[in-house]
Amino acid sequence: MVAPGPIPAEELRRFFENLPKTWKVAQAVGMARAVREAGHEAPDLSAQEAHLESLLPMLREFGRTASGDDARTHFTVGYILNALGRTEEAEEPLRRAFALNPHSPTIVGELIATLADLGRVPEAIQVGRQALPLHVRHEVVPYQLAALLHSVGAFAEALEVLNGLLAAHPDHQLALRLQRVIQEASPGGSP
């Protein structure tokens, strides 16, 4: 077997230019899958699913060679796998992306969601706690962490995380709603 040669610079440039489009397709496929799994009708995106499947071998090759140290490549593999419902396979590339770029709230959020979907909530919480200092002002990471903390009954810590989120985003409706739910669940109706 002949080892593949270097990936041409023009192909790499096109690959990185097209990533936002690929992410949008993956998002649509993932949302449609989630809607179907919830028992509702969703658009038929089988052509888009097939397109994403066809991209995976190239993306994995890029991850092994030309752009192996670029977190976007590994994130994209994990994101596509999640969109296709292959959550267990998504963890490894997302962990690789997180190791390469823990400063990306998108990568952190996807890893947290993946671990939670795999039923590994304590691990997802640990990733959230580790990442929170880098993303305290971001909307997604603190909210995800607070929701997971709430799910395991760590109300005080969840409220602390929510308070930080609401200090930066006082009109964050999901955070305000979760805050009310936690306060009502806490002994005496307040934290």
C-alpha cells in the first residue's frame, strides 16, 4: 500500500473555507434527527446525511496528516458524527479538538453535550468545571454546566454558575428559567 502524499495547499485552503458550510449542514442534520427521535416529523435530509458521511474519510485523513494540529478538523469530525447519531465515535475527535483548543466555547460545549448524551454526566461536569474559567462570560458553557449541576442536585454550585452567567447576560431567558427552577427546588424555596 502506498502512503498518501501531502495534501495540496489549495485543497487545504478550500477545506478550511468550507468548514462553516459543513457545520451548518451538520447542524441541520442533527436537529432533524433530534426532532425525529422526539417523535415528530422532520425534513428528509438523507442527501445531506450522505454528503456528511462522504466527508468523514477526507476529514479523518486531514486529521492524521495535513491539519492534525488544527482543532477545527477534529471538531468537525466529532460534530458530524454527533449529527449522524454516532455519539460514541464523536467523543475521541472532540477530546482531541478540546486538547488542541480549550479556549473554544463551541468545542467545549460540544464535548460537554456529547459526554452527557453518553450518560457520563460526572465527566461532562468535570469538563465544564475545567473550562468555566476560560468561558465564564460565554452563554453556552456556563449554562450547560449549571444545567448538569442541577441534574445531579448540586443546586448551590449551579446557582453560583448561573449568577456569573446572568451577570454577563442578564436577559438570558434559559438561565433565568433554570435559576427559578433551582430556587424552587432548594430547601425553603431559595438558595
